[in-house]
Amino acid sequence: MQQAEPQMETTRKKTVKPGIFSSPVKRFLAAWRKHPQYKIIALIIGLGLWIFQTFAGTEILVERTFQNVSVSIIGQDTLRSNGFIIRNDFSSEPILVTIRVKVPWHNLNTIKDSDYAMRINLTDLNNAVGEQSVAITPVIANNPLGIVTEVYPPAVSVTVEQYTNSGSIPITAVIEGSSNPTLWYDPNRVIVSPDSVIVSGPLSLVSRVRRAEVVIQASDLSETRTHDTKSAPIALYDEYGEPIVSNQLRISSSSVTIRSAEVTLDVYPKKTVAVDTSMAVVGTPAAGYVIKSVGTMPRTITIAGSREVIDRISTIFAESPHDVSGKSAGGITESLRLRISADLQYSSHTQVVFTALIEADTRERTFKNVPIETEGLSASLSAAIEPAQMNVTLNGNYFDVEALRDDGVSLYVNAAELAEGTYELDVLCHADNVRQLTYKLPQPQVKVTITKR
């Protein structure tokens, strides 16, 4: 049997002619249909190309606002040269504004308020006193970092006054506070440099200035330098002693602006010395009188000078003593000039009040064998005193003692309320009309025996 041969199936391939749709394009279209996100990417790319084409050559600007932007002031010198000045003190109260700026978008994150300088120009003011308004403008009108489109407030109000100069005002040096107790300076020989100033500024302030002062603290004076110089700020005062303080006032000397002055003074060591009264009187008072006391007011004085000079001075004497020859009781008060060395720089006193008191002298006189009596003894009793008499030395007023007679002196013991017996009693003395009486006895007591009569 003859086997039949297998029938082969023939597949006919379809031939595609080459054209615009080549294999890569076909694959892209297939991917496009399979992945729709590619459509979104294509849309974004197209939009970007459109924006670039539309705004090519044009910069995108974004608006920003800055607050508390400081404002500078120009033209003040020009205004002053024209004889005017603004009364507003913008140094203590600066001008701050809010600005709105159009900023290139690529500078948006780096731009800051300090990139925009604002100012007022005082040359724009009218040369007249009173209230005026001056515009606040950018220093750079077309700032490449951004254009200022709005300023708030757009202007500031200022008060214009006449600018004037004072006449020459002397500077007074004031030494203030407690000084070193071992130092002295002469306030009348203080040198201030410069010794005067001229004050310039608004008429309303300059017209009030009456004096200028520099204040030096006494505690700051040198203990080692004889010639001491200190610098201190200049202060201005009105007629009532109130300080005038303003940044708009200019203090000058020889056309140079200054703020302080130098004070030069001589400083010397000082010490306290006593006024010596040992040679303050000469002569002898009248007979029976004596100088009871001598003194001065004050008793001490303060001197100052070089260390070498004051170290050799321990006391100060009167230039000419007071003569008391023949003077009797009484007080003496008069001025005495002191002998002050010409080498001293200072003496607190050149004369003192001299006082002297002349009184009656005391006189000592002895009375011998003065009987000793009893006082206060009962009439029914009798007393025996041993010793019965005694010498006594009296001391008292010169004239009273001198005039005393023998019978004007008596000695006695006090026997009042004593009964019979033997006693040791004090001896007492009596002298007629003797002031300041004192007395001395050879023994203070005697033996007294009391018996009945």
C-alpha cells in the first residue's frame, strides 16, 4: 500500500513597504498608546516652549513689601549755609517707612530691606521758617535689584528754624565732690582750655544758653602730680541752671567742633597745724593780777604747699604779740595777724581772734598760833582740846587775803550733839570775806575731851 506524503501548510508573509512609519516610529506609537503618562510630559514640554516663546527677552517681576526701612537725611549742610535748620531731632527718633518693591523673580529669595536706601533731601525745602513737608524718595531711582513703587508715608513733616551762632560763652570749671583730705587746690587758679566756646544751632535753643561748665571730681585729683590736667565734657545751662541737651547744638572753638575741655590746676599737699600761744602775749599785768588763760579762735589752721615746705612747719606764731603790761582784771579780745611763710601756697587763716583772761592772783599767807574753839557744844559741857592752838596757811583771792587781819581768822571743831567722851575731830577754818579760800594745817584733827561742867 502506498503511503501518502504529508501535506505542508505554507504561510504567506505579508510584506510592508518602507515609508514614514518605520519600525522605531511604530514602536513609539505603540508605547504612546500603552503609556498615557507620556502624553502629560509632552503637554508640559509644549507649554514650557510656549511660555519661553511668548516671554522671550522679558523679565518676570514679583512684588514684595519691606517694613521699618530707615531713611537718611541729606542737604543739612546746604540748609545751614542758607541760615536754616530743621528742629526735628531724627538722630534720637529715626524715620522708618514701609516700601513696596517690584523684584526680579530670580532675586526674590536673596533681596532684603537694606538693599533699598531711602532718604529725604533738605535742599528741597523752602528757605523759610515753619512747618514744611519733604518727600521720601529712593537713593537709587532705578535700582537693578528692584524698583520701589510705593512709599508709606510718602513724606515727612519737618519744622524749619533759623540757624544761628551764639556769642563767646566762657567755660567755668566746677570742682565737685569731697576732695582728698590731704590735698589742696586753688579754685581761683584753675585754667580751662579752651576758655570759651561758640554754640550753634536752632535759634530756640541757642537763645537759651547762658553758661558753659566742665565738672571735675575732686576725688580724681592726683596725689603725686603737682600740675594736674583733667578732661571733662562741656555742659550747657540756661539762666535757671537747667541743662540744655540736644544733638542739634554744635559747640566749637576756633571753628573746630569740640565736646570737652581740659582743666589744669595746681594740687598741693596740706596739713593742719596749731596756733602757738606761748608767745602771743608780752608784759606783766598790774600787781595782784595774773593772766589766767590765753587762747585763739580757731586753735588750728590748714596750710598747703610743697611737701618740703609743709614738713618743716609744725606750728604758726603771731606776727606781733599782745602787750598786757599793767592791765587788771578783765577779758581781752582782739585780732592777731599770723606769721605765714611766703613759701606756702595756701593758709586757711591769715589772722585769728586772740583771747586772754586776766584775774586777781591768789595769795598765800600763814597765821600762827590760832586758838582752836568748839562750836555747837552744849552749855552743860566743857571741852579740852589738844593741841589748843595751831598754825594755818590760807590761800585765796590776792586782795582778800592781803586785807585779812589776825582776828579775822578762826579755827574750830564741830561738837554739836556730842556727849561726854574723848573724840578725834576735824579742824575747820573760817576767814572773813575771803573768796576762793583754801587752807593747810599741820594736822587735820585734834583730840577733844568733853566733860560736865
